[in-house]
Amino acid sequence: MADTEDDDQASASGLRDADESGSLYDSDGEIKSEFLDELKAAIDSSDASLVCARAGSLHEADLGAVLVALDPDERFRLIELMGPEFDFAALTEMDDNIRDEILAELPNRTVAEGVRDLESDDALTILEDLDAEDQAEILEALPPVDRAQLQRSLDYPDHSAGRLMQTSFVTAPPFWTAGQAIDVMRDAEEENLPDSFFEIFIVDPAHRLLGNIFLDTLLRAKSSTPLEDIMSVDRRRVEVTEDRQEVALLFQRYNLVSIPVVDEGERLVGVITIDDAVDVIQEEADAEVKALGGVSENEELSDTVWWTAKSRFVWLFVNLITAFIASSVLGLFEGSLQKMVALAVLAPIVASQGGNAATQTMTVAVRALATRELSRLNAYRVILREVLVGALNGAAFGAITGLVAAFWFGLSGLGVVIALAMLTNLIAGALGGILIPQALDRLRIDPAVSSSAFVTTVTDVVGYGSFLGIATLWFGLG
Amino acid sequence: MADTEDDDQASASGLRDADESGSLYDSDGEIKSEFLDELKAAIDSSDASLVCARAGSLHEADLGAVLVALDPDERFRLIELMGPEFDFAALTEMDDNIRDEILAELPNRTVAEGVRDLESDDALTILEDLDAEDQAEILEALPPVDRAQLQRSLDYPDHSAGRLMQTSFVTAPPFWTAGQAIDVMRDAEEENLPDSFFEIFIVDPAHRLLGNIFLDTLLRAKSSTPLEDIMSVDRRRVEVTEDRQEVALLFQRYNLVSIPVVDEGERLVGVITIDDAVDVIQEEADAEVKALGGVSENEELSDTVWWTAKSRFVWLFVNLITAFIASSVLGLFEGSLQKMVALAVLAPIVASQGGNAATQTMTVAVRALATRELSRLNAYRVILREVLVGALNGAAFGAITGLVAAFWFGLSGLGVVIALAMLTNLIAGALGGILIPQALDRLRIDPAVSSSAFVTTVTDVVGYGSFLGIATLWFGLG
């Protein structure tokens, strides 16, 4: 799966063509419309050499962005016109829907041709979402070594280290000297080396990982030094079945640039590099933001209306149930509401303020659980802190709301009642906001996805219940 | 600013002591309580050698996590007991409050000693939050070269590339051969080289950046090849004043491992590595989650109750105003509410369902703006999509809510009214959720921070207004 073109390393590292791409985007970071218009014109007139002149020297990331900006039929035409000049790595730089749409249009033969020049992790990204039939046909068209490697990677579970890793890396036995290792690399065929690498791995004859040596260490060592004297006895590694989120956490915690992947027999089978980990970090952050907003982590801007509406329906349905629960609390006090309509006007304020305060607490809790800042070690301190914050703001907003309500309806008792209800609800919101995510986390349920519905139910029920309950007692409306 | 200990590169790359740290955490990812108890006992008995035995071999990230898990006075005692064995890099692995608390307790002399062994970017992290007096005293105690370098970095604006970069890197003139470059590095004093590096930069006599060569390319080249023949003519670089968020975007887009930093004269002044960019990516994601939840991006679990309550007050105050605006809409229909109390019970359902649907749309919009997936190029398509999704779910939830309401209150007209209001509000919510973030973004206001208050106001006002308005007309309550 190694590249055979000399200039590809520079390209893979994003260092070629920066001049063109520097001027590819306007000051808002969008692709310049002049560039797009010229490219579209070249595609329209089926001018292959003009298309190649425009798009052939783009970095894969920029080429991916350009594809996304084109109309669906233009995307396919561009790839067709560029022929072998089209860098399939560009297909890894867009969301799944657009990639799948493009791949569905391309003959499997073309995809197989394009995929064979890629690093194994990029090839995997392109192959993994295809249906089994297309996958088999493309694999069939690849050289046996590549096919076997890709097939093995596809057999690892989704979201595992095995799906993330790249399977080409450089190994050496411990008894080689630094000079020997350098000579071997210098004389190696390009296609037997990865496109770019930062370290070599020291393995025993059974391919078990003994340690690693970063290239700068290798360079600084004397030629005659045996590798085993300069290798780090690297015990930081991940199993091929490890979840990719755990892998990303290791990269973040230890500022790694790469981590070796081993099978159950401690044999080296791949290496995950930081750029893949960055994608995972980004996707996890994305998933968390979406989960908190009640959106599926898989939702993309390119999804169809029907799919999007269906996927959001579930969350809204859960919310509808909680809204009915809250309204049934209002229903309990129908008599009071009838006697004093001001209560109906003010009740939503208590519920809304509690909901917002609880969301603040919940956001902090969900974040801190994700980053492991919140743990059993500091749980009590954090709970206490949140309750105190809730009480302070409850008192402050109780006072403000009480004054406004008393003046609005000319009824000082109403001010006292709403102030007490506000204080109660902000404390309840703080407790709900901090306890519910932790409880869900202990139950191994993602707190980002599920906390919000529970928390809002708490603040709606307590908000309506406390306000109308206290009012009913205070004004003797029961 | 380069380390003088031989084993520090392994440590900086997170590859030493993995064995200990592998067993430092329990299966929930928390530091094992046995480890903490033993360490606390060693601190209590002021047994310096025992403390060093326990904590001396920890990776800086683990040592940082251990410090956070200790009580405040134990943190200071640990550093004191470890003396020169304490790795100050651990202080970069915790939140600002805890770091500042620890630094405030340490004599400036000790901080200066600890900082001089660090990479310049780590030293900067420790120094930048100190007050000017302490900063000056610590800088004074450093060797002149380090002092000048740090002082210059501190002069760059907050959140700029200059604050992120490390100022030690390897350069070579273009006319050297690969063999010459390797020999020079091999013979260089450890302290004249960075702790670890992946590439060398080719500069002209005025130190202007001409290109770069990754170490694997250098290793593969023939000894006699001039560097200028193998260098990438690297035009991808950032200015020292560039915002760090833009820098992080470049890393993500082009899968970079490092990027050179130049001054206004195109002279090479530093290099930013991916681990620093990962921190920025993480912090930006963190800021976005918090902003959407109505929490300041600077809020940490270690903040005081008072500071936290104050910082959250602002957002809650904005929400209170929007809640009063919504309630005043309810107030307009006091007559109708009095005549038909069922309206007061059902109105919050319409508002809440609209609010949730709008939040889904807003989350997608804010996310897509942050990742640049939503731009002028696809704005119309996305707006249309959201409105259609809102209409579909509005119709679905209108039907469901209408049926439930009609049965609950035994009044089929009420079902029709709430169904119409629900449809109206979910379309309004979709429009608000997609247009408001884009409008704020054009006005250069962070949509993550401000969208939610506006969007909720829209769905509350339209929810209450449409439901009570249609009801008043339908039942002739006016």
C-alpha cells in the first residue's frame, strides 16, 4: 500500500502546493468562486487537460473541499476527466454521504485502481462503507498482499484501533547497529517503506514488539551503536481491538505522535499516527455537541430531509413525553390557575430559569465526565459547589423575579411566592444537573445523549409544582 | 531551553514508565486509591526518598494527574520533597487554577530552576499567567539566552501562534549534503538540539525559511545529495501573530505534524507541533460545548462558588429577560386563559417542543459553521432542508399532540388548534435555528455563545402566540 511517487510524501504531509491552496480560499475560508467557476467551465467543456491543470496540483484536503463544493454530477465528471491524476485520498476528506454518493457512481475497477496507491488506513476509509459485493469486487482487483492486508483490517470491529491503524511501518532487529539500520532504509525500495514515518520499531524474530527508536535518536546515535542500546523499551501500545476513543485519550494524555498496535500475541500489526487520532478527537467532540443538542452524532448536512426528520423525531418524542408530564403538573392546579390567571402567566418563568441553570450545571458535568476531570475522587466537592451556586443564583433571581412579579400584578404576596419557588427550582436544577449525568455515566449510558431530557423534567416538574403549590397554600386557593 | 538528560526524549514522547502508568489507573480511568494512599502517607511522613520512589518515574502527564488528585497542601509538599527530581512539565498538565495555586506557593527561585529544563512552549505555559513581578523575578534568574527567548514569546499576543510555538528547532543551509547534516546533528551538543524533532528546516543566511526535510527523507537520501535537492519547498507556514484557532484548522485540514512559524520578514522563529495543536482543538471543542450550555469557556471545576455563580449569572439574566418576554405574550391572552384554563396547561408544550426542535437545528448550524461545512455556497440548500424537516416533524407532532389534547380535555377543537400551533412553531423554530447562527456569524459574533437565547425567544413567543391566538379565534374567546 505504499506510494511509488517521489513527491507523495510532501503531499501527504500537506507541504506541497501551499502556494495554490493559499490562494484557493477567500478571507472567510471559503473556496474562491472564481476558482470554482473556472473549474466548472473546464468540466462542462470536458477539457481534461484544463481540469488537470486546475485541480491536479491540489493537496488532497483541498481537492476534497473542491469536490464537496461542486454539484453532484460535476464531482463524478471531475474524477472521470482527471483519470489516473485524481488522488483518491481526497475522498477521505469529506463526509460519508458525499463519499458514498461518489463511489456509487464510479466503476469498481476505477476505485480499485485509485485505492491501491493509498496508505492502508485511507484505503480502509474508502472501502469500509461500501456494500459487501462492491467491497469484494474491489478487493479482488487488488494485488494479493494489499488484498490480504485490507481484508484483515476490515475484519476488525468498527471503531477499533485496527480500523484506524496503518499497516506499513519500519521494523529492525535489536542487534542491528544504527548505521546498518540507516543503510537498509536508504537502500530499500520506495514501495517497501511507508510514505512517511517518524520512528522504527524493534521486534524479535516472532515480530513481538520490543521497543522503538525515533528517527532523531537514530540520527544522533553513533553508527556502531546497537539499536537495543538506544531503543525506548516501549510498553505503551494498544491492542488491535481497543476502542478508538481510548486510543485518542492516550494520544491526548501523553502527547504522543504515534502508538504501535499489537495483536493478542504482542506481535506488532500496525501503527496509529496522530493525524488519525486528531480525527477521532474531532469526531468525539462533534458527537458530544450534537448529543447535547438532541441530534444524532451521525447527522450530516448532506443527509436527506426524510432521514434527518426521522432521526430527530426520537429525541423530540422523548421531549414531548416530558412536556406532557410537566403539563400534567399544571393540570393538577387547574383550580388555582382558574382563580388566579397570573399564575399561568408566571409559571413558565420559574420552569425556564430552572431549566437553564440546570443545563449550565449539566454541561459542566458532561464535559468533565468526558475529559475525566470529574471522578469519584472529587464528586462530593463538585456536587456541593453546584448546589451552592444554584442557591446563590436562586436567591438572586428569586429576588429579581419577585420584585418584577409583585409590581407587574400589584400583588406583593405573588413576589414572595415566585421568589421561594425560584430558589427551590434552581437548587433542584443544580442537583439534577450534577447527579443525573453521573448516575447515567455509572450505568454506562452516555450522559451527553440522555441527561437533558431527565434534567428538564426535573426542573419543569419542580418549577410548576413548587410555584403553584406554594401559591395555592399562600393564597388559600386549594 | 533544551533538556540535558538523555532519557528525557523518551519521557517527553510518553514512552517511558508506561508499565507503572499502565497500572496507575483503575478500569474507570481513575488513579488507583492504593497508589494515592501510599503517596499521601509518604508525604505525611516527609519521606523524600519514598516520595521520589513512588512519583519520580511517572510520566509528566501522570504526575500532573496525581497532583490534581492530591489535597492542595499535599501538592506543594510533594514538589518540595521531590526537589530537583520534580518535572515542572507536570504543571502544564492541569487546569489553570490549580497550576496558579501551586505556583503561588513556590518560591520564584524554585520555579526558575524548574522552568529552565523545559521546552520553551512548556515554560511559557507556566510563566504566562503569573503576575508581572513574579514573571520578572523568574526571568531574571534564567540564563540570558533563555530569558531573551521567553521574554520575546511573552510579548506575542495571547492566543497567537507565537505563544504556542517552541523556539528550538534544527536548521541547515541548502548547500549542505544529507551526510553533512547528519554528521552535524550527531556531533551536536544535546543542549543545542530540541528534545525531539521530526524535520530540519532549510534557511538562507538571513534565516529566511526556504523549505523543510522530514527526517525519513533525510535518512533515505544518498549522503552526497545536497539538501536543496530533497527539501520540500514549503510554502505552508504561519505568521507569528496568527490566531491559534486558524493554526489548529490548518493542522486538521492538512494532517500536519508540525508547521514553521515565521516573523513578518519571513524569518523562521519557531515551530508548532501537533501536540500543541491538539490542545487547541480540544480547548475549542470545550469552549463550544460550554458556550452552547450557557457556561463561560473559562469555567473550570476548580473555580470558586462565588466566581462560578457570578459568571453564570449573566447568561441566566439574559434568559430571564427572554422568559419575561415570553410570559408577556401569555399575559396578552389573560382573558382567553381565564375562560379556558386548558390553554394554560397546554401552552408550554407547544413552546417546549418548538424550543427543542430549534435547538437541534441550531446545534447542527453552530457545528457546521465551526467546521466550515456551512458556508454561503450551501446556505440556501441547508435552510430549505431545515424548514422541510421542521414541517415534517411539525406535522407529525401536531397530529400526536392534537389527538392527546383532544382526548385529555374532551374537546376536538382544542386538538386542531394545538396541531396548527405546533406546525407553525416547529417551522418557526427551524427558521430561527438555522438563520440566527448564520446572522450572528456574519456579524462576527460567536454563534455558539449567543444563538440559544434568541432562538428560545422565537419559539416561546411564536409558540405561545400562535397557540393562544389561534385558540382565541377558533373558540371566539377574544
